[in-house]
Amino acid sequence: MDRAKLMLRWAWRFIKDIAEEWSTDRVGAMSAEIAFFAVLGFFPALIVLAAALGSADGFLGESNAAEIETWLVDQMTQVFGGENTLESTVSDLFGGANTSAFTVGAVLGVYAASRGFVAVVGALDIAYDHEQTRGWLSTRLAGFGLTLLTVAVAAVVLTLLVVGPLFGGGAELAEDLGVEGWFTVLWTWFRWPVAFGVLVAWAASLYHIAPNHRSPWKWELPGAVLASLWWAAVSLGFGQYLETATSGANAVFGLLGGALSLLFWLYLMSMGLLLGAEVNSVIAERNGVLIEPGPRRPFGEIVGMWRR
């Protein structure tokens, strides 16, 4: 009984600490800032993702690339309606993205999308109670690198979920080994846990790299797990909303309604990211771990943090 009371008391103090940090750091306002810049960068990032996957059809196989294109276009149609220029742009990139278009579009798209991650870098410094000691160039390069990381992770996860492991070769390998039935059952059950694990790893990477500090990876995991659970719940709710919005705001306002829905979704996703950072900060403080901001340093040294 005493142990239960102690646990409840600890949990209550922990929640109070999180609430105080939430209010002090103005998490709601920072989430709105991240969401705004994320919307501006979302469409360029989506075009970069489509161009990258479209140019990789020789590696993925035409049937797998077509399957990914169909899934991606279906999602855009569900969010923005059937009549939108983004859908035709993505289809064109999958249909025959030439090298020059991909190169120019990728550079411009990544630059535009990186502005959202620049906002993430600043917000996470605040969440961890750090002063922003990075220079303008270092912050921009960090945002640029995080954008490339995110596009790469999104491409791998999307391919994994839509066409299966080994870029669609897992089913063929299972058929050759005579375990096709078992493979189908196992992958049906395990593909989402695998995707969730990748999401946790991506969130932990953001917490480890974006703030200007040095800390062991293990102190990034609690917030990464919480943020990933938050994102999963928000995305499921967003999906349910889209299924019921075919005759609502999205149908009436088309692309505008879809953009507003996307903005609200990104706002909630940003809130989950910052909540995870606040949790990591409070847990580290309660365990006597001092997460100090690093000195101002060139971007090359920031990249070296991956090895720590």
C-alpha cells in the first residue's frame, strides 16, 4: 500500500513538472510555429519523396513503384480531394522523372522543407532549457540534414509498408523457401511494429541531434516512445476524420480544407514531439543527469555526435 502511494505521489509530481515545463516553454505556441513552417515545407518534401521513389523504379521494380504511387496518390486524394495539381505532379514524377528535374526539384524542395526543421531545432533547444548557441549557418545545415534524414526514412518505411521487406523481394524469397503462407501471416502482424520501431528510432535521432547538447542515447528513448505513441494516436484519429469528411469541409473547400486539416494534424504532431522532449528533460533532471548545451562549434563536429 505504501509503495502504491509512493508511486502515485511520484507520478503526480512528474505530471506537475511536465505541466510546469509545458507552460514555461510555451509548447502550444512553439507547436504552432513548427506546424506553420512544416506546412510550407510539406508539399516540397512530398514532391522530393515522389521524385526519389519515381527515379528508383529500376531498383524497386515497375510494379512496386506503381503500387507505391497508387497508395501515395490515394492518400493525397483523401486529404485534398480528387481535383488537385499535387496529385498530377506526383504522378508525373513517378511516370518519368528526368534527372535534371529531380536534381533541381530536390534541391529546392529540401531547402524549403528544411525551414520546418530549423523551427524544430530552435524549439527543442527551448524544451531542453538550452540557450541557442549555434550560428545561423550551423542551424540551417542541421535543418537541411534532418530533412534529408526524414525523407530517407519516409521512403524506406513507405516502401516497407506498401510492398513488403527487402523492397518487395521478401515474398519471392519466402515462396522459394516454401514458407509463403507463414510469411504472409507474420508480415501482416509484424509490419506495423516494425514501422513503429523505425518511428521511435527517428524520434530519438531528432532528440539526439537537433538540440545543441551532448547526451547518451538512452535518455532520448522515453520521450521518443511517448512521442511515437502520440503520433500513432493522432494519425489514427486523423485517418478516421478523413473517412468521415468526404461530405464535410474537405469536400466543400477542396484543397483549402485539406490544407487546414493538414495544418491541424501537423500542429498536434509537433505538440507530441515537444512533449517527448519535455519528458526527456524532466526524467534526466530527476535522475541527476546534467544535459548541458554544447559549445558553439562547426557543423562537422555536430555530425560526429552520431557516434556518441
